[in-house]
Amino acid sequence: MFISLENATEVGTAALRKLGLSGPDSDITLRHLLDCELRGLSFSGLARILSIGERLAVKPMGADGIRITRETPLSAQLDGGDRLGYVVAQRAVGIALDKAADVGLAVVGANNTWYTGMLSYYAEMITAQGLVAMIASNASPWVAPFGGTEGRFGTNPFCLGFPSTSTPVIWDIGISEIIHAQAVLAQRQGRHLPPGVAYDSDGQPTTDPARALSGAFTAWGGHRGSGLGVSVQLLGILAGSPVFPKPLEDFGFLVFAMQPDLLTQGEEFVVKVSAFSEAMRTTRRADEEVPVRMPFERSAALRAEQLAAGGFDVDASVLEAITALTQKD
């Protein structure tokens, strides 16, 4: 069903405040979730509010705030205080931007957090300032390595971002065939998963999302995706996470931001990115009906369309559950 952006903001804010988030934290979180919806990623959108509520019912957030544990002019490490990842990651990105503005380069790691969301969301913040971004986030061991059937690393998104004169070039990829949020949403909706994306707890292939959530997802791209998953897990450990984060606890988030003029003429680099993008779009097509796009262009265009329409489609059962959450005593 269609929901206006205004109504989605109203119900989303009410639900997050009902879960105990402060006004600023709920605003940061909801902006991220709505951007997911506008870009067609509903599994990471408003439905995530229900998952946040389920996690807080098991392990409520404590009173600790985000704190810097170590710092240099070009780096910082944050203890997220078990705060929601959207908030912790945005703080980390803000620090990285400030430091990169001063010295041209910054790396910031954060741990003791969960649900950091779309890495492209943060890469867009960085490229908007004319910087190059590299971001990685590990998670609980939900994904089996190539050749295995037990979880050993997270769905572990990895993201690169490059500024351009128009739409930035942002590549954001999770390393599993499906991500955790997709399995959770499928379970809520009573749908099966596609074949070949998950194992149950006995190591048998399954299309049952509940069995998959107690088992493991398969790595995207075989040994290639598995290798990237291993690498991101280690980058998360570098940021401060344990080797195997507990379920929805102590994820590691790493963000790197760099001024292009450390290595080349900054303005010239942005023009080159744009020229390369245009060359990619105008390449001879294998199928005339299928355009060649640069990473991030599809979702940016969809967001513009849905903003013009004033809202987006949302699963009725998800909206009903969120609305019910706002009415709980």
C-alpha cells in the first residue's frame, strides 16, 4: 500500500520513540530507514523498526554513550556503548569528515554497536564533500564460507564511493546471496526464500527463512564473495569487534575518507570520474532494452521518482505492526 512520506515520518518517529530512542537518535535512524524505502530496499526500511524492537526486548540499550577510546589527528576509535548502529556510524562518519578536512585523510573505527544499515548512505555523505570513501561493517556470523555450511562471518557489506560532477559512483555490496534483513522480512510475510541461498542448522539447504536464520546464508559469488566476507570480518575486528560478534551485538564499523588532491588534482579527478561514467553508460549494449548503469544510479533515480510522488509502497502487514507498536502502553 502507498504511504506518504509525511505519514511514514509520523508513524516511524512515534514507533522509535516508543522503543525508547531519544529525539535526535530517532531522527537519525528514521532518515536512514526512509532512504532505504525511497531507494526500493524495503527489507532495510520501516520493517527494521520491528527488528529493533525485538532486539531491545532481548537486550535493552544501557545508559552508556558513544565515547572515543583512542585518537590521533587522522584517526579515531569509538566505543558505541551498545547504541544503535545508525547513530554510531553517523558519528563515526562525521568525525572522519572533520579530520579529512583538516589533514586530507581519515580512518575511524567503531565497535559495540549493531544495525549500521546501508553503507552507501554514509558514502553519499562523504562523496558529497568531494572525498573518496571506503567503508566496511562486519556482523554476527550468519554466513557460511565457500565450501562450508556453518556461519563464520557476517553479511558484511563493503562500500566504495567516488565523487562526481553528477551522481556519485557508489558501489555497496553485501557478501551473502541474501542479507539478514531479507530473511527476517520473508519470515514476517510468510514467504519462502529462493533456493540455494541458505542452510539450516543441520547443514541442509533450505528455503524456510526461520530455518535459515538458525542456520547460515551462502556467500555471494562463491569463493570470491567468501574471500571478501573474510576480509570485511577482519576489517571489523580492526575497528574493535570481537572475532565472532554475538547475535546483534558488538559489530565493527570502519570508515576511510580521503581528499583526492592528496594524490592528484581534486577537481580534475571528479571530472575524470564523470567522464568514465559517461563512457560506461554509452557502451554498446548486449541487450538494447537493458541500459548500462553506473553503481548507485538506479537507486538514486528511484529515490528521485518516489520523492516526486510524495511517498512509497509499504507492505500492509509491516505498517500494521508498526502502527500497533505506537499504540502499546
